[in-house]
Amino acid sequence: MSEKKDPSILDGFKAFLMRGNVVDLAVAVVIGAAFTNIVNSLVKGVINPLVGAFGTKDLDKYSSCLKAPCTFDRETGTATSGIPVMWGTVLSATLTFLITAAVVYFLMVLPMSKYLARHAARQKAKESAQEVIEVTEVEVLKEIRDALVAQHGSGQHGSGQHGSGQHGSGQGGRQQQ
């Protein structure tokens, strides 16, 4: 009995992995990793050459020097003297982020939100149509009940017990569906 009370760590881990959110997250990470290569290629192949029309093709080369003179080792690219501020690297990363965010928004988020809005509108229309049908059925049943009550009431007053056996044995107003 104590085994059923305390689930094993493996069972808990298995339940965690089988949640829909974890699987969705794993798919998103894999797609995101593949998508990163596309965005990096776009920045290096299109954006950097466009920026290169005004200066150097490699945005990482743009820098300022806080403490002059700034000299760099050609083999490693590290500063040998001075204090360089590599703002070109930040600009390149910012462009990569903005392009990634724009592509994700316009190709994934926006179409999905439009689809969900259309789906919600259709669902709301179905629900309101169902409510109209239910309300209409209730109204018809109320009218039938009222007619039976009126008929039952007029039948009792006119001929004694003439209407008691024909229309639901006197239960006209008490049944509901």
C-alpha cells in the first residue's frame, strides 16, 4: 500500500515530460535553433552587404576607442592596446534580433492570432445559434403547456371530468424537459 501512496521519481518525471507544454517547448526550441541559421544567413548575406555599401561589410568591425590608440592583433582580433567599444557587434546582434522578431511575428504570431480569432467567432456563432434553438424550444414547450393548462381548465369547468384522461392526466403545467 505504501508504494501507491508515494509515486516514484521516475513516474513523476515521466508525467512531467508527457505534458503538452513540455513537448511544445521542445519543438519550439528545435525549430528556433534551425530558424537561427536562416536569420544569421540573412543578416550576413543581405543586411551586412547593404550596410557595407556605406562602410565595411562586417558590422563587427565598427568600434570606437575610449582610450587611444586602439590596436588589434590581426590573428586573434583582440585589442592589444587601448579600450575599444565594439558597438558594431551590438548593432549586428540587435539587427538579428529585430529580424527574428519580425519574422516570428508576421509569419507565426499574426496568422495564428487571426486563425484563433476566426475560430472563436465561429464558436461564438455556434453557441449563440444553439442558445436560440434552446430558447425557441423552451418557448414552444411553454406555449404547449399553457395551451394544455387552458384546455384542461376549460374541460373541467364545462363537463366535469371530461378532460382529465385525455391530456396528460392533469399534469400539464408540472412536467419540464
